[in-house]
Amino acid sequence: MYRGDVVELQKIVTYPCLTITLPTHRTSPDNRQDPIRLKNLTREANERLKDEFGKREVAQLLANLETATNDLDFSRTLDGLAIFVNAETSYIYTVPFELPERVVVDETFFTRDMVFAMNRTPRYWVVVLSEQPTRLFEATREDLEEVKVAGFPLTHGGPGGGSGLPNDPAVNSSRFRDEHHRIFFRSVDEALTEVLKEDPLPVAVVGVDRWISFFNEVTSNASQIVATVRGNHDTTPGHELGKLVWPEVKASLAERRNGVLEELGTAVGGQRSASTLGEVWRFAREGRGATLLVEENYHESAMLDETGFQLLPDTGESGPNHLDDAVDEAITMVMSMGGRVVFVEDGALEQHGRIALILRY
């Protein structure tokens, strides 16, 4: 599941929309409890829907739920399961991060847990360069899942790829072939640009030296590339590829975190930073956040004032102005306005109140 899937789910407005999430397990014997937990949650959903709407009104929704859950293979789940169902359709996602056990009935699907978990989990794109074809994977640590968006997978069908070279002694075949390879990898880069607009994650590039060289010549996304893995992996499955790519990405992200801490120091000296959650919230709300730095395990609840620009101490009262985790809300806000978010080790931002924002101006 990638952020584009969440965006599409958020566009659906019908009543009722049913959302079920739960943590799952990858291995036995722990995963034996997962079908039982799901059965209990679906029973709860059935009762709530029938009580509120009546059996006839929710018959199709419940039929969709039964069909979707009957096809689940609990021997292939990851760390979390999310089910979204209404009368028209159903969506099921197994995800490599833990989700809370929850049943929500509303006019929209409940995606907040998914968004917050995705924000706090190391995610990146993997582009496996090849003529036949170039594949795109969404990665979470070592877990890779191929995604088919923005034209991916892309196959080189031009001269030197799917079609032959011109049989003309006046044409330098080698140069002609190379130029069409550049054209192909430029189209790969254009597709990657579309993906990054939707979900601007770091990128790892995989491929033989020749394809990497062509791609590096034409890419406009060099600043997003954090790791390069060389070798022919045209047919390497995602679970094997992840073992090769993640160590390189992990090391690179650690270096980038150190660089961002240096950026923060410079911003502090230039009075282009904000510290503490309340101050960060106000500047992020104004759209001034360029880079948000957050300690990995920092969470804090709060109340929101009537203007939406000021955080107040949590009074414990429920309602629309209560934020279960204002830190995650700030993360989502900065990302939605085009800023980036970097997680650092606990204690790294002690003098800033565990959170800091580098300002655009």
C-alpha cells in the first residue's frame, strides 16, 4: 500500500463506510490467533451495522465484507491488516507495520492510523532499471512490494530494445542505440517524477552499470536518490531484493540525518527555526515548514484552540478539538504542504523540546 492508495480511499464518501484494522503476525504459532481476532471484529461490525441501519440496508456491505475476508491467507500476512468496505466495493491491505485493533463506521474510511504508521516507518522507492522491464517497488525496511502506477513497469520497445537497429551504413548503430536508451530511461525518470509528486520518498536505484549510467545522465531526481545497488536483478523477487537494498538505504539515511541536524544548527543561527511542539505547530499551520525533525518515539496529546493555530494542554476532554497525538498531526500537516520529515534518535533534539522545524522563510 502506498500513499496514493490512501489518497484514493480518502476520496470515497458514502454512508456507511466500514473500516477494520488489526495487528497481525508473520509466523506461526503467533499468526494462529489472527483469524480469530478478525472474526471477532467482523462480528462486532455486523452487530453495529445491523443495529444502526437494519439488516436489509447493510446486506450488500456485509456480503462484500464476507467475500473479502473469506479470501484472506493468514500464512502470508505481515504486521498489520486493513479492511475498507462499503456497499460498492472492498479493499484489503496487508502492511509491514503494526495497526491498532479498531472497528470504525463513518461516512468516510478511517485512514488516520494508516497515515500515521506510514509517516513513522522507514519507507522508500526502489527502481530496478532494465529494458524488459524497469520495475518500481514500494519498500518498508526489507519488505518490497511491486507497484504498478504511473506507467510502471516500463519496457524499452524502441531501437536497441524491442525493435531492431536501422540497417543503414550511414547510421552509427552504437550511438543510435545509446541515444534511444537515454530516451527510454528519460521516460522512466518522468514516470518516477509523477510517483514522487504523490509520495516524495527517498529512492534506491538498482541495475547493471550501463543502465545506471544512462539513468544518471538523464534523471532530474538525483537529490532523491539515497542508494545504488549494482547488478542484474531483472527477475530478483522483492523479498530477496530487500535484503540487498535495505542495508544500503539504512546507512545512507543515517548519514542524511546527521546532515539535517547540521542544517538545523545553521537555521538556528540564522533565526529560521522553531522549537517545542506549540511553536512548531503554529509555523507548520502557516505553511512555513521546510523540514520537520522529530525524535522517533515522541508522542504528545493536546487540545486545539478555536483558531486552529494554537495548541493547548490536554484536558482529557473528547471532541473535535482533542488531538490524540499532536506530533503525528504536525507530521501530516508538514508533509501535506510539501515539507519533508526526518526522524532522529531519542535525545537528539532535547534542547528543542524533542521536535524542531526548519523554516522556509
